[in-house]
Amino acid sequence: MEYSNKIIEDIMPKFRSAMGADHDKYKNHVYRVFLNCLLIDSEKNNEEKYAIASVFHDIGIWTDHTFDYLDPSIEQAKIYLTETNKTGWIDEISIMIYWHHKMSKYQGPHEVIVENFRKADWIDVSLSLLTFKVDKKKINENRRRFPNSGFHMFLIKETIKNLFKHPLNPLPIFKK
């Protein structure tokens, strides 16, 4: 069964040239995170916000050529939200992006949506070792629909490169 989301499909091509060969593997990650959000939040009233945050949450890797990409990713999201007259969402989506690697439960403004997004990304990054009680069968269906295509190997390589470049700050993206 084919699946697409209009927001993801509208935004992703804008970054194709910056991403080069990584475009499709990141796009699949974006879809897996987005669909994990929908599995976690059954109300679907935040679907558009999840789509936008999913596209932008790691985009700074390519736009700013850095593994310290949270702030650059937030800046790209702010540009998009301003261009699309959604400035009222800037705070919420910025917080979603900033805390998506948090190792423990997020508590603060926009707690529910931020925590849902954090869990959704961790489900994918952990290769479904973490499920947060989401139906593993549905997670795996989405993984088949949008295969890894080398995304996790890309993350491992980028982590190792960053370790050598910045040995005192090897993982700047992780938050407590």
C-alpha cells in the first residue's frame, strides 16, 4: 500500500540538492517518524505539525553541514513556518525539534506533542528496540513501507566523523 503526505511531499524536494544521495534515506526516516507520531497520537489533530517537525528535525545536517544540527534545523523550520503563515507554531515545533533526542521524558511547554515526537523519533532511531508500548506490528509495517535504505549507517558514520572532529563534544545533539 502506497502512502504519502502532502506536506512532506511539498517540503522535501526543496532540500534535494543539499542532501544529494542522502535525500531518499532521510525522506524514509521522515515518514517513519511521522507515522510513528500518528501511531502514538491517535487523535490526529496534530498531523500537520508532526509532518513539519518530521521534515525539519534533522535537516541542519545537510543545510549547515554539521552534526550539531538542532539550531540550524530549527532555523529552517522557522523560515518555512514564516513563509507559510504558520508563525503561531514556531515555538511548538522549535521545542519539538530541540528536544527530540532527549534521553528522558520531556516536561515543559507543549509537553504532549513534544513527548510524542520524541518517542516517535526514538522508535525509529533505535530500530524499534524502543516502542513505548506502540504496536510493534504497525511499526514494522511502516518500516517495510519506508525502508531504512542506509539511514542508520549514515548516522553511525556521521557520529564517528564528529567524534574525531570534536572529541570533547562528540554528541552535541543529545539532551539529558
